[in-house]
Amino acid sequence: MGFILDSSVLIAAERRGLTVRQMIAGSRAQLGDVEVGLSVVSLIELAHGVARADSMTRKANREGFLRDLITALPIHPVSVSLALRTGHLNGDLQSKGIHLA
């Protein structure tokens, strides 16, 4: 079993100026040596952020970050079972005071 990174984690990393490699390393440091991937929903949200960038520089940075994510991590479609499992895992972790974002 692995983890699907939430777009809030990805957006925070991009805003802090982290590279995709650094963001993945940080996630694995917290999660352990597990598979880390992306949901197509996160891609939609990140592409939305690219389109809404308030400058050409920010847009280029966001596009580069998104492109690097797509090549670095597996992309998973969203199924009902995946959506339910993700919600339960996130809720369980947060109820224990563990916030991944």
C-alpha cells in the first residue's frame, strides 16, 4: 500500500520553492519507504493553479513543477474504493494529530 499525495502538500512544496525531488524525499521521510503517487484530481487542481498564476514567472514555475511531478510519480485514476480508502486514512491520521499537509 502507498500514499496519494494531496494537492495541498504539493502546492505548499511548490510555494516553498522545493523541487519535486525534494518534496518526494520529504514525504518519504515522513511516510517511510512506501510508494507515493498522484491522483488525477490533484492534477486537475494543479493545472487550475497554473492557469490562475498572477505572473508569467509564477506560471512557468508552476508548469515546470507540474511537468516534473507527472514524470516523477505514478498517476492513479480515482475509483470509489480509492476515494473511500483515502478519506478513511486521512481521517484516521488527523484524529491522531498527524497532518500530512
